[in-house]
Amino acid sequence: MEKLIYSTFREGYGIDQVNRTMTAGELINFLAQYDEDTPIYLSFDNGYTYGGITEERFEEDYGEDKDDE
């Protein structure tokens, strides 16, 4: 079975230090070329360590733009 491995690294200590990231739409369009059962892994440290992507690890961050209601 084909696997999709995303090689990643630390770009900064805050979101403001990340130069570019995909939008949800760009990611959806990119992943559309793969079979829906293709597992996706995160690769760290030049392939020395790995991790997975799970729904529980996502969190929404509204930052300072959030309106308190």
C-alpha cells in the first residue's frame, strides 16, 4: 500500500515566524490525488522520528481576532 510521508521541521517558536502554510482548501485539493485510504505520516529529524495525524490533535485558534460574546 502506498504511504504519504510529510517531512516537516520547526520553522519558529510562534505562528508569526512561519513563512507559508497551505490553506485547508489547498490541502484538500492536494490530497484529492491520493486514494482515500492512503495513510499519512509526519516525518521529523530527517526521517529519524515519525508521527501520525489524528482528529483529536487539531485545535482551533482564534487568536486576538476572536470577538468575546
